[in-house]
Amino acid sequence: MRILITFTYGVSLEQWFTSGIIYRELELYKRLSQRNVNYSLLTYGDLKDLNYTPILGEIKVIPVKKYITSKISHFKFLKSLILPIRLKHLFSRIDIIKTNQMQGNLIVCIAKLLFRKKLIVRCGWEWLRTHISNYKIKENKNYIKYVLRYIWMYMIEFISYKLADGIILTNKRDIHFIIKTFRLENKKEKIKLFYNFINTDLFKNLGIAKKDKTVLFIGRLTEEKNLFNLIKAFRGLNNFSLDIIGKGPLENKLKNESKNLGVKVNFLGVYPNNKLPEIINQYQIYILPSYYEGNPKTLLEAMSCEVACIGTDVLGINNIIRHGINGFLCATNPESIKSAILEVYKDQELRDKISKNARKFILDNCSLDSITEKEFQFYKSVLGEK
């Protein structure tokens, strides 16, 4: 079974390494490589991506940046569309093309039509639905730009979903969205719900001492994460502090906000994913205050470590957290976030209950072993094998 994984447009192995996610992202493919699945990774990096060959095992890497170099971004994109022809020897030898995200899918759609290969479209988060959600939370709305991008995204997704022999999404609401938006009722049996996988042998309760009155957030420092309201929630939370792991375009503004409000916020940068279990285990409470999510891996990882998790009652979180059962839900405003933190902190019985149930949820739905088996069986079904 030969499968080509196409990276999100513009993304390289080096970027995976720099952002600390390379080991996490490769785990599933390395597991499946042991079951005679031969993977190749089409990345948008340069020859530096070949430096990661030692950690890839049997997985091959094909960096394509040299084929699409241009000082003009639109020319880069246009040159990328002929990659299936330039890499004919690669596309003609594989059995399945699997996308990692929706961006860049025109390339795989062209390859699908040229070489008649099976196509699996995978979206960790639904691109068009995210675009709609992003527009709703923006302060300075540009309607014309929003509509033009909507049309572009709709076209790419329409073609991708219609051509797909299999579709993988990470939450039920995304599945409902694409069936309704793109009229995919006749493809329901080809659409699968796979939660993001968690290595439960790595992300587990390590039984180490917890920090007192310190709350953890992990994620990109972007608008949809609602971090300004999170920081405001710590006003008046005497002796509480917030630790933030991650990088992003809002970092400097968030630092200024915390300083102006007199809130103790520690910006800890980025850590490799395999170092996170030891860090997460140092906290009593993990919080994800987003305006919306897809299937947030950091929340799942914290739940797997049996840390009490607070999340906002929004798409992508409230389908994971059952309030008072395996986590705690709140609204997106500072007052509700503050109230949730205090309630969870003061009630140890509640923390113990939701943290243990969180671990059970991960074992039942997100373990690497179960997702590996589901993925393998899905490949076989797409190829028409039993």
C-alpha cells in the first residue's frame, strides 16, 4: 500500500520541527509503516527537509520548493499547479493521495484527474467554516475581502469533496457543515469522524507535584484563541498567574495588555511536543478560551494527562467537554472565565472527577492505537479491500 501525504500549502518539515510538532505529527505514519504502508511526504520545504530523514524511518520525503520558486506569491501558486506533471514518476506509482489540510488541494485534485488515483481529503479543521467563524470575531471587517476569499475557498472545497474517495474530519459539526454546504448526502458513507490522536502512553498522569494557583494555556497566540479576555479574567484573581506556551502574531500586544492590567502572565515560548507531558502535569488547571476550535490537540493532551480542563462553550470544544463530567465549560467573556477558574480551583472533588473522566474519554476516543487501526481499515476500504 503506497500513500502520498501532501502537506498544507507552504508548510515544510522544518516548520514542523521549529513549531515542536514533528514527532507528534509523524507518530501515526510511523506506526502504520510497520503494517506495510509505504509513505511519501510531499512538503513545501527545500533540501533542509532531507535533514530529518533519520527520524522518518521508512518514510520518504519529497521537498518541492525548488520547483515553485518565485518572488511573486501568485506565480509560486501557479507553478505549484504543474507539480503533478513535473512529479509524474511519483504520482503514477502511488495508490492513495491523502491531504493533510485543505490549503493546496487543487494540486491533488489535478493529480487525481490525471492519474486516476484514490484521494482521501483530510481536514483537521474545516477551512471554509473557520473562515466564516474568523469573520464573525474580527473587529475591522472587510466584507469584499471576506466574500472573495469565501468564493475561492468554496470552489476548492467543492472540487475536493466531490472528487474525494474518502473524507476525514475531526468533529461532527464539520461533517454536518460540509454535507449541508456542498450537498454531500450521497457521500455520507465515505465521510469518517477521526478525532486527533493522542499518544496515551506519553500523555498521562505522571504523579508529579502541581503548581498552586497557576493556570496553563497552550496554543498559537492568535485572535480566535480569545487571549485578551483570558488575561482580563485574571484581574482581581489575587495570587493567580497564567502560563502561556506558544507563539503567534499577537504576542507583543498580549504582553503589553498583561503589563497594563497588572496581571502576572508568563510567556514561556514553544516546547517540543514530547516535552509537554512533563510540563502539563505541573498544573491543576488547563484552559482553552477560544471563540471556536476544530479538534484541539492541546486540550486532548491535557485531558489525557488527567488535568482539570476548562473550555469555552463553543464549536470544537463543547463536543469534547461535557460540563461537570469530563471538564468545565464557560462563556467567552472575562467574568465567566474568571468564575470558572475559581469554581474549579476551589472544588478539589470536582477537579478529581472531571480529570479522571477526561482521561477515560481520551482512551475511548483518541488513543493512538485506536486511530491507527481506524486509519488502516479506512485505507483498505478506499482501495476496495476487505
